[in-house]
Amino acid sequence: MESPIGFENPLLSIFGIILAALLALLLYASNRRIRKAEKRLELVKWQRIRKFVNATNIGTKIGIVIAFSFLLAVPYFPTTVKVSISQASSEQLAKNSVTVMLLMDISNSMNISDLAPNRLEVAKQVARLFTNDANQGDLIGAISFAGRIYETASPTANRTEITDLIDRQTLKNSTAIGTALTSALGVLQPFQGGKAIVLLSDGKNNFGIMNVSDVALTAASYKIPVFTVFLGTYGIGTADSEPLQLISNLTGGKFHEVKSEDITALATEIAQFSQDVKVGALTPILSEISVEVKDYHTALLTFAILLACCLFLTWFTGV
């Protein structure tokens, strides 16, 4: 059974309880000695009133010690509130797992060095960052493709399996984005919960399923957003961001363009991108999530009122 109240510094509250218990013993012993001396001088009715007054006085002194210690321990009431998916923090979203397929374009055009040392190596860096940034409960799968599918790893919590697949990719001929998307949709079908696809490419589809819009609409019908990452510079080689933007727009995902190969900048970008993917994967199945928060104000007010009441009653019944 969970406690209805928590403390940021629980040792102080425990110390207060121990101190209050010691105070109770001391006051009880002192009260017995005083009562023995006064017993013969008081009427029976007055003795009963004195007992009530003394009990109140002792109780409120104990209450002062406990209330003050609880205030120093910074009390809070654990409570649950509803938070919109789009406004939830990464820590709050971590409790809801998702399944993501990572698609890596390994076509020959990814050998161009407008991103140093080339697009493929930067794509690998982005893929590794994304994989390692995912929450522990999330499942990550991967597909490498050029003119066809070359390697597929089913969604797993084993990050090493995915990063090993990423690291061993080499350049191949042609680019079949539509084929890769169709394959990813097939892999994701058996999985429950939030799902998404992340596509890393320089954007030129020239083989396999040519109408990527139809595939994107199929993904949208399955409520699987596609988040696209454009690697390259428009107009250099076959780099074209427009197909990737179209895919993201049709599926409810987001388009991201990598403009720097600097690892620090990439890490910052991908951390935010990972958050966007998580939100996008959960949005079709959840509009809001329940999160635990700490209500400090009510707890502090409660013990402050208790302290004030105890101080008043102690003054009223005598020191």
C-alpha cells in the first residue's frame, strides 16, 4: 500500500517523530510528578478539567514538533494528472513504449561528400544516435535499402543488434524508397501500440515502387507516421528533399534536414527528433497520458495549518 504523503527529505520527518515520542515521555513523567503534588489540593471536578487541559497541552506540543519536522522534510501529496501527449516531457513519455522501423538509404548517391566525410557516414551517425537515444522500453528495427532490401532486423530492445547492422552497411546501386516503406509497414503489422517509421535518405526514388505517395497514404491509413531525415544538399547529385517532405506530410510525420555533420549539433538535433518521433507514434492511439506529479502546496499548507493550530492550543492551555 502506497503512502498518501511523501517527503523530499524523509530523514527529517522520521527524526521529528522520534523527537516527539521522547518529548511525550518526558512530559508524561513530568506531568505525573506535578499531579501527585497537586492532587490533594484540587477538587475532583477540577482534576478532570486539569487532565483534559494537560492532555491537550502535551498533545499540541508533540504536534508542534511533528508538524515542524514535516515542514522541514518538504512534504508532498503524490497525485495523478492528465497531460496532453504533445506537452508531455521525455521522462513522462518513457512509460509508454513504441515500435520504430529505421530505414537507411545506402545507394551510391550517399557517397557524395557535401556532408563530411560523406552522406552515408553521417546517416550512420544519425541512426546510431537515434537508436541509442530511444527509451529502454522502445523497440527499434532497421532496414537497409538501395535498389532492393539488403538487411532487415525486426524491432528489438537489443540496441547492439541494430547498431551492428548500421555500422556494416556499404554502398549499393539505385534507390527504392517505396519498396523500403512497404517492407517496413509489413514488419510493423504484428506489433501493438504506437508505431512509426524513420527514413534516412537523400531523397531520390528511382527504382522499385515508383509512386511513393500511394505507399505513404497506406501508411497513413495504418496510422503509422513516417519521419524523414534529408541528408545532402538540394541540387548536388540526385539530392531532392521534396519526396521526403511529401511522405512526412501525407503520413502525419515530420521532415528534418541534417545541415551539419558536427557530432554535438547532431546529438542535440536527434534528441529533439527522437522526442518528435515518440510523440508522433503515440498520438494516433493516445490523446493524453496519466502522469504522477508532486503536490507541494497542499501538503505545505496542511502542515502549516496544523502547526498554527498546535501553537494556538499550547498557548491557550498554558506552557
